[in-house]
Amino acid sequence: MAKFKEYLEASYPALWVQTHEEDRAVRVLSQEAEGYNIYSWDIVRGLYDHQNKTVQDMSDPVAPLKSIGSIPEKSILFMLDYQHFMKNIEVYRTFKSKVPLLKATSRHIVFISPVVNIPVEVEKDIRLYDFALPTREELIGIANKLVTENQLGVEVDENAVGAGVGMIMQEAEDSMALSLVSKKKFDRDVIEEEKLQAVRKSGLMELYKPVDISELGGYEKIKTYLENRKRGFFDPALSKAAIRAILLVGPPGTGKSLTAKVVAGVLGFPLLRLDISKMKGSLVGQSEERMRSATALIDAIGNSIVWCDEIEKAIGGAASSNKTDGGTTSAMFGHLLTWMAESKVPKLIVATCNDVGEILELSQGALMRRFDDIFFVGFPNLEERVEILQIMNRRYDTKYPDDLCKFMENWTGAEIEKFVKSAIYDGEQEAMKNIKPVYYQNREVLDKAYAWARVNARMAGKNGEGDKGGEHGGRKIQAMN
């Protein structure tokens, strides 16, 4: 991405910066725009000249636009909270009329707000500019300032302070202060917990607890894969070869979401659920901006597991997006592809998918090429079913015998759990009869999925195919007696 000053030198008339840190944004961008006159406007203070420290009373939101020609050439006018006024026809018409002047005289308007609200009438005249969250070095500077100003005899632990990357400056400073009060030092755990609170507040993602690998029954191949490749995230010599994204394909209930949570447990990283479909907004550019904000936050956080559940539903319809939603899904899909290919920040994207067909069709398989490996998470075989049943016995404090697993051919892990919960109330035989395995409900489709997986994917389980072909367990229940 071009630098801020390069946009100025290219005579971009207006930029829009989305951030909660308006003071920091004005300060940092002003420093980057060396040689430019700096002005800012807000509805309370009016027009402020940063060089001369003078204020001109100006409470009418149209007034600063009308007066843009009265400030010197080679100037920047920062407009604060202007998202509240941009929909007004007088405002955006006045702005539009000033665009030729801005281009010709090296005058620039920079809108700063926590949300983007650009009317379609002027969306081509305003360029979105990504303003980065504080760097590790900036946070260390804040930590040193806290110690010095408060005359604390505390050493600045740069590793702990660095955990604040991903927060805005105020949030990071607050977390450091909390750490100093509660732990009498810069404590990484405290700062990381506050950072995850910031993720929750953003509303862009959900935070889930990692799951220990012992909670995942079977699927030894993917467990081995994860254990082998975790070194890429912790050994600097292997960092260039670290996996960046994996796709888990398989029928519902086979443990894809659980596996994603286990990945976070294996690596010891926070688990962020990126729900792309929930980012779609009604305003022009809102969906794409939310997507950019989410990926920027993920990159700022660094080491994390990014869980995209049922990704085919989130980006389904991207090919026909121009007709169905004005290109919103297509634009979001394009940003996702670019981010997955170009982001260098260490993280692991774990996407799950019930039906791989639509993903294969998108951009001639462009999304599929972004994954280091594709795993088919199928029906557990007998040995794996025994392991799953034992996990459920521990979870629900039950003692159902391993032999029951012989009558659970082609059952998913979710169906085994459902049996255990039902049997607590109804007894083993009644619970067994009431399970209707998904395999027998959609056998033809699932057989095709297995056929595709044998050629195009790795198998997550030991033999990858369970022991398909047996009859529904309910028909064999008498064999238990």
C-alpha cells in the first residue's frame, strides 16, 4: 500500500481514515506529511490552525468545505466526526464542487472517524486509507513513559508489552496500567487478556476457547500433522515454511469445528472466529470496510488461529454478486483472496466446509489454491468410535461399553454424543433406535464426497473411510443381548 505522503503528492483530493484514535491519527499523519500546513475541524471547536494555534469559530459543517480555498496551498484539512454530515445533500454537493480545486492546488481533505459513511455520489472522489494500529516500538515507548512519569522501579518487559499489539493506544496503555497495579510488573497474561477483550468489543469477530487435543476422538492423521507443523510457528529457521491455511471438508457433525478449536489448543494461540457473512452491511462500502478492518486487526494481533466456519456459505454467490448484491460478496471475496496470499503475519487460517462444490467453482478454484492442505473429516472407524465414546463417557460421567461402537457404523461424532445424552434418560436400546445417521439420509451425495476426497484431499482419520457399508445400528440392536 502507498504511503500517506505519496497519496498527497499524487494529488488525491480526499482520504478517509477509519480509526477510533483521531488524536493519534492527526499527529502521526501530520508528521508523515512534512512540509504541509495542517488544519483540523470539528463541530465544537471549529477550524483550528495547528501551526499558528488559532481557532476560527465555525459550527456549520458546510462552512469548512466552502472555505477550503482560503487556506494556503499544500495544506491538509482533517475533518473529525464528519460521518454524521456526509449524507446531507448540501454537504456532499459542496464537497464535490471543491474536488477540482483540491486536485489543482495540493489541498487535501482527510476525514477521520470510527466508521466509514461515504455517499455513493462521491465514493469515487474519496480514497480509503488504512491507518495502522500502534507498533510494538510505540507500545514500548508508552511503557517507558509510564515507568518514568510515575517513578516506578519496574523494568519494561518488552515481550510482555509487545503482547499489546492489536489494540489502540489507549487500550494498550490501560492494559499496561492494569498490569502494573495488579501484578506490580508488565505481565503478558494480563495484557493479552485485555487485548482479547478489545477483540470482543470490536464486534468484528468472536473469541472462542481453545480445546485440548485429548477432546478430539480419532483423526490421528491430522493430529500428527498439527504436532509436526507447530514447529513452523516457534522455530525461526522454519518460519518461512510455516503453514498459513488449511481447509477441513466433510459432512456435518464429523468434528470439523471441534478440530479448529483443537488447532488453537495445539499451538496455544487465541481462537478468533471470522464470520464473513455477518460483516455484510447496508451502506455502500461498509461490508468491504468491515472485512478490511477485521483482517487488519487479525494481522495486528499476530499469532492466532482464524476460524472461518462453513466458508462456502459465507462467500457463496461471489460469482454472481454483481447481479444479486451489487458486488458486495465479490469484493469481500476478492479482499479475502488477496489477504490470504499477501499477509506475512504469522497466523493459521482454519476454514471448514460441508460442501466443497461451490468453492471449487469460485474463480476457477482460486480459494482452494490458498490452502496449504485440505483434509477430509469423514466418519470415524470402529477404533475411532471407541475413542469418541470414551471421551463422551468422561464428559457425561457415564459408563457405556466399547462394544456398543460395533453398532454405530457410519455414525458421526455428534451422533455418538447424541446417543450418550439420550441414553441417560431413555436407556441404550431406545437411544440407539432413535439415532438417524446423516450418512443414511444422504448416502449418494456423501459417497461422491468420499470419492472426491480420495483423489484431492488428505484423510483426517486413520483409514479415512470409517467402515462404511454396514447396516444402521438400530437394526442390529438385538445382537447386544
